Amino acid sequence: MDNVFLRDKQVKFIDWEWAGVTSPIRDVTFILQDIYNLDLLRYVVSRYYELITETVLHVSEEDYMRDLAIWAIDITLMMLGWEIEKMTLSEETGDDIINKVNFKIHFIQEQWNHFIENEGSN
């Protein structure tokens, strides 16, 4: 979220470090990395599905949730390293990092469980 700005009533993005051609579902998993409230996180997941299916991607909700789980696990595991690095650089306290890491681990577990449930029904 540090790389998203509102200017002249338009959203602007900076820092294209992770830019690439891939699934738009992957994009939302990066945004989810800055959300530490489960209700807000679930809202973003749901609302993003509504927005992308109305505009750019025709995918069933089941496929969306499966792909989201895969991308969320991948991106969240990568971002855990950055959270730990913040602690080693003294940018955040150990307690803050522990809370964030625990939240992210819970999120990964939730996504994994959803992935397993959907794969079992296929």
C-alpha cells in the first residue's frame, strides 16, 4: 500500500519491482499483504472478485478462490521474509513482527484449507 497514491482523483502506482504479465488474481495477493484485519481482508477478496469478473476476467468463484489460495500462499511466504527482515533492521519491534507473522501464518492456513476443500470436490 506504500506504493499506491491518490492524485487528481486517480489511483497512481509506483515501484514496479514485481511487475509482470500474470494473472490479475496474483495482483490482489500483494495488496492483501498490507491488511491485518480478517474482516477487511475477506471483504477485499470478495470485492476484488466482483470487480475483475465485471471487467477483465471471466472465472467462476470456485476457480478464483482456488487460484487466490495458490497465489496467496506463494506471495505470503515470500513476504514473511520481508517482515522478519524489518525486525533485524530494527524498523519494527519484535512483538509487531510476531503479530504480523502469526496473522500471515493464519492467512496461509486459511487459504490452504480452502484449497484442499475445493480440490477434494473436483
